[in-house]
Amino acid sequence: MPNSKLDQFIKNSQAAENENFCLSKNDLLKSLDEVPFVHLPSFEQYKRCEIDKNGISTACIEADWGVANSGTVVIDSSKEEIRLASSLAEHLQVVLLKSKLINTIFDIKDYMKKQTEKDNAYIAFITGASRTADIERILTIGVHGPVKMTVFIIKDL
């Protein structure tokens, strides 16, 4: 099916200049050895490192949802360490379960309502590397978030 949620997500994510890979769980787990920060609850994989104002080289975190029509990942960043990892990593690796792909943001309105009722709720919508420009139209990448983003889509658990 050429217009599947997966195809649409990858197309829109690539338009934001992300790398996208469809992997098995085992292939993903083999790739985590060199990553200093890992937060993957579905895989029971956690690795911590100090994250300060200087950032970290790479962080690998799990997305709660992937929005096909925009290539955006939705991440509950209520925990400070997740917020820091997603915004201060030079290279952000996001793991998205294929079963968590949705068509539009409106498909998770109940999730959003539930999450935002919590104290200190913080939901991040990340479509790609951070981009900003000044009044002189000079584009800078990585000022307010990652310089590079890779999405690992896991087809099986």
C-alpha cells in the first residue's frame, strides 16, 4: 500500500532532512553500545550520563507517537532528563514503534488531554533538527535542539 502511514511518515520525516531506518528490535539493541544516553521503556533499556549546558553527543529516546502527515514524533518530556536529552543532544535518535504511527495529531487528542492534566506536563513535538534564522536570513542549525535527527522505526517487538 503506497500511501500507508509508514510510507507517509518516512516521506515527511525525510522532507525535514531526518534519516529514517526500519529495524528489528535486535538490530536496534546492537546499535546502542556507543550511545551515552538511552531511554527506551518498551525495551527496558536505560543508560544515563551527565547532561549539562554543554550537551551530549547522542541521545536515544523513545517516542510515544509518530504523526504520519507531518513526520513529527511526540514525546512525553515531563521528566527533566528526557527534556534535556532531546534538546541538548547533537544527534537525537528517536525510536518509534510502528504500532504507534497515527495519521494526524487529532488522533491522539485523548492522550494529549490525559498527559496535559498532569502537573509539570511537557509534551515535545519534534519534526527534525533545530533550525532558526536571524533577521539577516542566516540559517543556523542546532541552536534550540539537535543538529541531526534519526528515526528508528521498529516493526516488531
